[in-house]
Amino acid sequence: MSLIRDKYLRFQVLVHETAKFGVIGALGFVIQFGVQNALYPGHTGPTTAEVLGTVVATVGTFLGNRYWAFKNRQGSGLGHETVLFIIFNVLGLLIQAGIVDAMVYGLGHHGRLAFNVATVFGIGVATIFRLFAYRKFVFHQVKVDGEQVEELASAGR
């Protein structure tokens, strides 16, 4: 029975966290898309618009992920989680900016549509990376019914 219970808890935690992560990510997407489209083209270049949009969205997504999506996970404290969150967001930003830069500078597509398509694709790839990184490294220990369950950190593998 314990094995069945553990498998159910792993799946339940994975589904709930992924859904909440998706809601937070959707809000972050709207914020990022709004900021970067207000800036490009016209006020800044594509990379600067991408970076500024991501930075603004990251503040909100950190709070949402820490206090809602991954609230049952305890990392190594707020300071440590914040540093890791920033590091993984910078890596995600590099993924996104790399894809946007490849579209704009590598392929020579400078229009808003190409910029937005590259942004959406970059966000998709970076989101998969971020979900894995947050669950594995930032918010890694799970509490279920007040009891810490170390094994649940590997749920979904």
C-alpha cells in the first residue's frame, strides 16, 4: 500500500505544481510580452526588449512560484532560493535571447511578427528548462500533510 500511496502522491504533486507553474508562467508571459512589445521596435533593440521584459516578469513569477506553485517545497531559505531562481532565470533568458537573436540577426527577420514568433518559441524552450530547474534545484524538498517527503522531489522522472 505504501508504494501505491507514494506513486499517487508523486503524480498528484507533479500535476498540481505543473498546473500552477503554468498559470504563473502565463501571467509572466503576458507581462513580458507587453513590456517587450512596448519597447520593440522603436525604443530599443530586440535583445534589450527581451531582457527588460524578462526581468520585469521574473519578479512576479518568483513570488508566484515560491508562495503558490511550489509552496509545499522548502529550499534552503529565501536568500538561497532567490539566488538560484535568478541564476536559472538568467540561463532561461539566455535561451530565449539566443533564439530571438538567431531569428533577427542570424536569419535577418526584423519585423514584429518574426520577433514575437521567436519570443514564443524561446519562452517555450526556456519554460521547460525552468520547470525542471525550479523543481530540482530551487524548490526541491516537498512537504505533504506537514511531513517532509524527500523522494517526491524526483516526481515525474
